[in-house]
Amino acid sequence: MISLYTTAFNLGNFGFSLEDALSNWLYYVDEVVISTLASQVEEIKNEVKETGFCDSVKIVAPDLNINEDLYWVGKLKDASLKKCSHDVVIQADFDERISGPKETLYELAKEIKTHDFSCSIMLPTIDLYEDLNHYMTIGNKWYLHTRKGTNRGAVNFGIKEDGSIDPEKSDTCELIDDKGNLVPCIGRVDFNEKDPKIIHLGYLNLNTRNEINKNFWSQMWRLRTGSKSNDCEATVFTSEDPRKKPHHLKHPLWPTIK
């Protein structure tokens, strides 16, 4: 049995459906734990209620000040991780979906449970770009891991002496142990049609992506890095990006239970 943990805040600004996310995630896992800001708990509760998935969803709200806390995103993810019920967990962001055979994902979970130390297995992730037929990049991240002995936060080597974050080394959400070291990875799944993977939808609407980068994330990175400028330079994504290319995955890209 697997728990999935995630975060949700400012849902209206991101253009994704909570019902669609839960319908996909709960095809693979037994429960979803959502961490949100205290001011948005009721909104999330109401949206979950409308989906009909209440019995399989937990909602938590840690005490955070996102305007002053450099590490709030990692702490938000860690709060949902800590409330998971099962020994094996998977982390997914609100704009990510799970794809591939459920049976194989559970075989990976069984493999993790055979180890007597905290560990992870990296799953491949594909960044769809502008539509469902094209992508920008493919990578691997530590999505699947043990619950016990793991945390989400800034890795030791990503924290500067003055307490600010080195953005080249940490996004405050690394999978770390209680001493701030990276949790060991025991395996990496290759990207192919027949294995589990994560589908990232964050670049489907480039206008929305650029607005979020400019109005939200650039300000977050200014806070994290201790920049004195009014704004950090935000990356702008366009249809002409040379990295955009077609993929050959079959549709639908991810299964749902509704």
C-alpha cells in the first residue's frame, strides 16, 4: 500500500483541476495527503468534497509564514509527508500525474520495503510542452521512497553560511534524512512506455507558466537567495523553444478512476 503526499495553494492561479489530479493519483495509491496554507484549508476541503474522494484524502495545514520563511515550500511538503499512513510513499506536485502500469509501481514499492534503511527509487519525469503531443525535457527525481527516516527540506550543501539558499544546489524540497543529508537512492527507472513515470503538466499553458514565474516564483527566489533587487529575472518560455519535440507515448497519457 502506498500513500501520496502533495501540496496545494492558490489553486485558481494554476489552472489545474483537483478532481483530475485525485482521480489519477487514487488509481495508483490508497490515500492522498494534501498540505496547504492555513488560510486555504476551507477552500481545499470544499473542493475535495465536491470530487467525492473525501474518504481517501487527508488535509493538513502547518503554521507557516510564506513571506518570511525561506524554507516554507519544503516545510509544506514535509508536513504532508509526516501525515502519511503507509510505509512507502510517493511525492507528486499538483501539476504532475502518474503514468504506466500500477502493478510495476507496486513491485518497486515492495523492493523498497525489503531494505532496512531509508531509501528511494528515482522515477522518470517528462515535461510536456504546450500540448499533449510534445515535450521539453526528460529527467529523474526521487518520487518513491520510504516514509520512516525521510524528510523534505533543504539539503546541507544547499544552505549558505548566512542561511540563504544556493539555488543551484537546493529548491528547499530535497529528500533528506534527519541530519540534512540526501537519502540513499537504490535504483532509477528508465523512461519507456511500459514503466511507471511522472507526467509534468506545468508547461502546457506557457502564458500561465510565464505569469507564475514572474509574479510568484521570482519573488520566492529573491527571498531565498537574499537578493536586494526588486525582482529576480524570470525565465520566459515560448513556442519557439528549440528543446520542444514530439514524444511517442500513447494516449491517454495517464489513467484515472473516474
